[in-house]
Amino acid sequence: MSQRTSSWSHEAARAQHFAQHSTQHPPHQSQHRPVAQRREHRSRGSEGGRAYTFAHGGRQVRLGPVMFWIAVGTVVIMAGWSITAATYLAFRDDVLRTLIAHQADQQFAYEDRIAELRAQIDRTTSRQLLDQEQFEQKLDELMRRQAALEQRTNAVGNISSNIGDPATTGSIGSITVKPITDSPATRGDRGKQSSIDSALGRLEASLDRVEMRQSTALGQMENRYEGKARRIRSVLADLGLKLNATPDATGGPFVPLRMAPANETFERSLMRVSLARSDAEELTDMLRNIPIRKPVMGEIDETSPFGVRMDPFVHEAAMHTGIDFRGDIGEPVHATAAGTVTVAGWEGGYGRMVEIDHGNGLATRYGHLSAIDVAVGDKIRIGQVVGLIGSTGRSTGPHLHYETRVNGEAVNPQKFLDAGDKLFGG
């Protein structure tokens, strides 16, 4: 210890002496170096350049290079840490606020994106539900239309079948709607939805065509009924007949007719057809009792017309009250209208004769028969055989004497036959 103290004192004395000497006498250029550097140089010279000596306040500290740089690095690190810590402490609140704000912005962005996705899902779901609802409504509407068209087809078919008009029923046609179980909402495919919409459109167009054919058929039927009624009235007008149009054995309470609303076109058309049909059927029933049909089949060979003629037996002018039709003995004679037999036997110059009362003052007589096939009181149908052609009574050969009487007076049967040709086309 005493040696270190003396050495330290010796070095200090040398340093003081060197300082005084350098002041009085400026040294060489090498003598201008600081004392610490010279000491460091001497220390390096004594220890081979590996030690650092520091002097302060009369004290010296010598450090090796490793310790020196460790000390320097420590000081640098401590200084950097101090600066960082000071900066952090100074700006900590701002940094935290920035981080929190950034995190909040990210959270809000995620929430906005989630809300947008939910809204998109809701819109998609709503659109699918709307498509599903529209699809079901369209399908229900088509099913209702199909059911209504089937009912209309049956109604028109009933009217057509009553008059024996299969062509009308066949022209209406029918269509069946197949149930469609899949829908745009259940499959989620817009392309397939378009395909289904196209199929529904074609089905609707088909139903439209069926409805149009039904309306056309009703119009045609109404025109036929009205045309038939006009022809019958024209024939009755030509015959000059005023017939009782009230059907036999009918009745019931009076219930006023209520027309269908104006927007129900088919129902109004069907009602008009029904009225025209009823009118035509009444007139047709009246024709059942009017002798407008031929009493013999095939071509008529008229041998003597109605009116004034030369009597074949006395050769004097006489009134011929009927028409003579040539025929062979045994050929059938048919009733020209429906009615009731009032005479069936021998009647003077008529020979064997049948008289039929057709009502409304109309009657027909069939004379010169070789045989009679009916009896008094029999109900006769149109075209029923009442007897056979012969030559009984005042007759010059086999023929049929045919008369038409109105209220007991003989009228020309030819106008009735012409009326039949007009109605039935010859």
C-alpha cells in the first residue's frame, strides 16, 4: 500500500513538473499531446497498447480494452434506454390513444363489413322469399285457371252433347297442369328460375289458347242456335202457322233470370248460348208436330198434285185434296210428324186410311193403303211406319194419297214438304 502511494505521489510530482516546464518552454510537437494521452501512450508502451488510463482529480483509472468497450456499450445502451424510456413516458398517452383508435377503426370496419354482409344476406333471403311467393301465386293462379277451364269445358261439352255436336267439344280441347315442386327459393339458382318462369309462361299461353278456343266455340254454338231458330221461324212464317209454343207437361215457380257480371265474359256467353239453345229446342219441339217430312223413302214420284184436276173416273173437273205418290204395293208409309192416330180403317174413296192428329189444328191422312200397322189412339213418332202402299178405294193403281189439313181444311202438302227441304237440305 505504501509503495502504491509513493508511486502515485511520484507520478503526480512528475506531472506537475512537466506542466510547469511546458509553460515556460514550449515543447516539441510531440510534447503538445495531453497528459492523459501521454500517460495512455506510456501505459500502452508498458503494457503493449492494451490498457486505457484515466486521471481525474489526482486519481488514475486504467482499463483494458474489453472493459473499456463494455463500459462504453453499457453507457450507450443506458443512454438509449433512457432516451427511449423518456420518449415513451412523454408520448405514452398519444401512442396508447393512437393504438386504441386504430383498433377501434379496425373493429368498426369489421362491424360495418359484417353488417353489410348481413344486409346482403337479408336482401338475398327477401328476394328468394319474394320469388318463392310470386312463384307460388303464379302457380296457384294457373291451377285455378286450369280448374275453371276444365269446368267450362264440361259445361260446353254438356251443351254440345245435348245437340249431338262432338266437333264443338273436340275443338275446345283440354290441358293438365303438372304440379311443380321445385322453386327458385328452394334451389337458389337464378338460371333455373328463368327456366321455370319460361315454363310457366308457356303454360299460361296454352291456357290462354284453350280459353280462346272455348270462347270461339261458344260463339259458334250461339250462332248455330240462333241460325236454327231463325230458319224455323222463317219456315213457320212461310207456312202461315201460329202455333202454341208452350211445351207440354211443364211448369214451376217463376224465378227471374240474373245475368252474370259484365266482367265474366265466359259466363255471359254461356248464358246467351243457353238461351239461344232453349229457344231453338222449343222451336225444334214444335217442328216435331209439323208434317214437313216425306211420307215415303227415296225419290218421290208425284203422279197427281194438289188442286183442281180432271177426275180419272168421271172425267170431270174436281178438287184433289192431296198429292199422289207412285209406289209399289207393300212399300212402307211413314208418319211425317208426331201425333195421335184418330182414324185407322176403311174410309170410302180413301180405301184403307190412317189419319193422325198433330195438334194445333194440324192433321195428315194416308189413303189407299194395302195394310194398316197402327190403331186409333196410338202415339206416333216421327218416321214411324203407319201402313203399306196399296190401291184400295177409288184408285187406278198402287200409290199413296197424302193429305195435309189445317183446322179441318185441306191445304197443299207441297209447301210443308218444301219447308222440310229448306230446313233439312232436301
